[in-house]
Amino acid sequence: MVAGAVDTWTEGRRLPQWLRSTLWFVAILGFLLLMWEGYKFLWTEMGWSWPVRPINRSMPHTWDIVDALFSPARRGGSDILLVILGEAALFTLREAVLGFVIGAIVGFFLAVVFVRSPLAERSLMPYVVASQTVPIIAIAPMVVLWAGRNDWPQWIAVAFISSYLTFFPVTINALRGLQSPPPTASELMRSYAATPNQELRKLLVPAALPYIFTALKISATASVIGAIIGELPAGLPNGLGRVLLRFASSFSSAPEKLFAAVIVSALAGIVFVAAISLAERMIVRARPEVFQAEPESLSVATHRGIA
Amino acid sequence: MSAVDIRGVSKVFGSGPGQVEALKDIDLSIESGQFVSLIGPSGCGKSTLLRLVGDLLPPTGGSLTVAGKTPHEARLSRDYGMVFQQATLLDWRSVRANVELPLEIMGASADERTARAEEMLELVQLGDFGGHYPWQLSGGMQQRVAIARALSFKPSLLLMDEPFGALDEMTREAMQDELLRIWERSKRTVIFVTHSIPEAVFLSQRTVVMSRRPGRITRIVDIDLPYPRDEDTREDRRFYDKVTEVREALREHE
Ligand SMILES: Nc1ncnc2c1ncn2[C@@H]1O[C@H](COP(=O)(O)OP(=O)(O)OP(=O)(O)O)[C@@H](O)[C@H]1O
Ligand SMILES: [Mg+2]
């Protein structure tokens, strides 16, 4: 009911929202490609070499990157690079999604504990913060080792590493959101003799949802990074981590492959975040910026009130 | 039995050198169905007194009873309907769902909730706005939803803390008329905090005048103007006399 009513007088001349954002996305992509090729061209012509030499070995042509995506990954191999990267991305996304879910649940649970008990917040928050200053590179091998001792599949261990990066933004933002209702709202709940659980369900959590979704979008990207990094000590050959490492080491001979892998990794993150944005739009009723009530019925009611 | 009985109540915030004596030796008895206003300079403890009655704060001295119960018992038996200066509606709920919120919490059936919400919205003349969202309403309309919400579960005591304080003069007078109309129909006990002398006089049967530091009751002015009160009341000589009487009572203790 909401979106349709906005500026009806301009509606006729405007393209639908999704089409406009898609066009912008494509236009910006085109602009970036143009900048890339323009840099190569101009720097070559002028003989400049700073900050990056415009040679194909460090800056491959955009079409070479696209070409690499659709060529066999190995000489004489049957699978094209895009398929191999796609499979690696799916493998990594599986770890990332599991890590994300674990992290989101733990993060939300911590926020609820903190909002219920200021003592818990004061005493545990320093540890939560400290956990994020420990480099993930240091944690990852330990988790892999422990998981190995307990005969857990390696990809589950990677998911845990990924959840380590995921829970923090959720805790911080959810806590902020749970604390966002004004004191009078809590006093109202108190006057209804609401139980703490009712207050949580009817007031605090709905108020926190926009904050939580912001955190989930941050966490989604963090969980992909966490999964990629976690795959390295786990020595998992099927994920993006290994592929990125391999292509990085052969960068000087085939730089377009690394760029192709970077693009596919970025796409994996974008897909993840887009899925969460979609869920957000379905769950959270956004407060629109534009005043949308029909002006006539409004003024009628107001006048009736005064008369 | 009085609806509200306050005996020798005091309230001190904090301790040591930084403590604030907000209320001292408050005695006040309110009959069932009475409309009482609290007026006084900013910081004299009006909101604090309302919060003590509503069991949102504990007193540091004296005793309070609400219909013979402690404030705590009264709160647990859902005797209080509260309205604050800010409507505090929940943005993600429709107007109707906002009015239904207390009933939902109290475990009313869906049918009963719908029926009560419709009835309450009719009462505050927002029958056509049940499906709207709070941000689609003007400030005055939001405040009427807040009143509908406070009345939805039929509390015996209405506690209102400057409910019309954020409204413009025209809307404010319209809201006063409406509140009186609702009060005369439901005959609930009302404690109404305000900064406006005419508002206190127009609405209430008794106006309690308070002074600052520490907050205490300095005068109780009986407003013996007949109900129903309307536009003519606002222009009545006796109305002006009462306004003057309350104003002078406030000045005495400056
Ligand atoms: N939670 C609190 N902690 C400490 N001091 C408080 C607290 N609440 C109120 N006070 C103090 O108690 C005194 C009375 O406050 P109160 O809010 O009841 O005044 P009021 O009459 O409602 O004022 P106003 O008309 O401005 O709303 C003030 O001096 C205030 O600073
Ligand atoms: Mg106040």
C-alpha cells in the first residue's frame, strides 16, 4: 500500500525504481571500465609509470579478464574458469551462510542478555570488543585444529571462523536497537503489567529490527571474508580462498585470472547482501520519508475534532 | 474509599550532597470519578508524584493507596491508563494495532480486541483511521490514539502527564473538549498534570497547586463550575475568577 502512493504526479514520467537502480548500476560499471581502459591508454601514450605501470602484466585489459572467465581454466581442461570460480564461490558461500547464521544468533542472544542485565554488559563487553582485536589469522588455525581433533568436517570449522567475524556487528547494533525505544515506551509496558518477555517481543525486538538488518548486511560481507580466510589454514581446496591464493601466486604470468576471481568473490558478497536487503524489505515496515495519507480525509478528521 | 489516597509522601532522589528532595509531605485524597489537575512550576515534582501513584517509582516516605490497594497491586491489576506528553505510538503498528497493544498483552481474544479498538477509535473520533500508521497522523490525532490506547482496557484511573503540552492552542482546546466529553461518559478518575492555568481550570473539579524545592502542595482550588463545560465556560466570569485564583496561588510561593 505504501510505495504506490508516492508522488503520483511524477509517476507517469518516471521509470520504476528497480529499473532506475539497475540502469545506474550498469552506468557506473561502464564508467569504471572506461576509467580502467582510459588509464591504460593515457599512461601508455604519455609514458607514465606511477602509481601503476599500465602494462598488461599488472593491469590486464577488461576484455582479457572477461575472456579468461569464459576460457578453460587449464590448458586442455574442459571446465571454463567461470564455472570453476562459481563452484568455489558456492562452496565458500555455504560456509559463510552457516557462519553468518551462527554469528547472528549468538550476536542477537548476547545483545538480549546485555539489555536485560547492565552488569553483564559492563563485565562482558570488554571481552566482546577484545575478541575483535585478535587477528582472525591467529584464531583460524586453532579452530581448524580443534575441529580436526573432534572429527568435524573442515567446512564446519571454517563456518565457525566466519561466525567469529559475524556476531560482533550484530551484538553492537542489536543492543543499540533494543535500547532505542524512549523510556516512556517501557513505562507504558510496565503500566500494562507486561512480562519481560512480552516487552521484548512487542516493543524491544520490533524497534531493534532496522538496526539488526543494518548489522546483518555488514555481517554478510564479513562472513564471506571470514570464510575465505578460514579456508587457508584449513587447506580446503574447493573454496575461493585456495583459488585466490593460487591465482595470486601466478599473478605475473596470468593476472587476468586473479582479477576474474576477485570479481566472482565480490559477486558472492553482493548476492548475499542483496538477499538480506530483500528479507529486510519484506519484514521491516520502513517509515517513508514522504507524507502519504490522503490530505482530504486528514483535514476532515481534524476539523471534526475541533467542531 | 478514595480512588487515590496519598499520606505524608516524600521522595528524595539520590543520596549524599547531590540528593534532590523532589517531594515533601504530600497529602492528597482523590474521590472516585474525580478530575484533578496538578499544576506548579517546572521541577516541582508533578511528574514524580504521578510516577509514585503509578508505581513507576517507589516513594522514600509516607504511603499511597489506590482503591485500597498498594500502587504495585493496582498496577498488576491494570488499574492505570497512562498518557504522556509524547504519544509514544509504535511506528510499526497501525493505529488499530497500537490501540490493541495493551489488550494483546493482557491476553484478550482477537474478537474482543478488534471490537474494543473500534469502539475506542470511534470514541476519539478516529474511526476511519484504524488502518493508518502513526506517522500519517497529526500530533493531535496521535495523542487521541494514545488516549484511546490508555482507555482500551478500562483502567479505573487515568494518569496524564502534560498530554496536550506539545499541541498548538487550537488543537489543544479541541482536545480538552474531547477529553471532558470522554470523561463525562466514562466517569473515570483522572489525575492530569499541566503547565497551563486555563487548562487546569477548564478541565478539573480540583486544581492542586504545588511549589518548588522541595515540592509540596500549597493550595487546592475547588473549581465549582458546572459540567458539561464548553466554549461558553471559557468566556464565563467565574472561569476567569478561578484562573486568577490559581494564578495568585502559584505566585504566592515564587
Ligand atoms: N530520575 C530522577 N533522578 C534524579 N532526579 C530526578 C529524577 N526525576 C526527577 N528528578 C528531580 O526531581 C525534581 C522534580 O522533577 P519532576 O520531573 O517531577 O518535575 P515536574 O514538576 O514534572 O517538572 P516539569 O513541569 O518540568 O515536567 C526535579 O528537580 C528533577 O531534577
Ligand atoms: Mg513533568
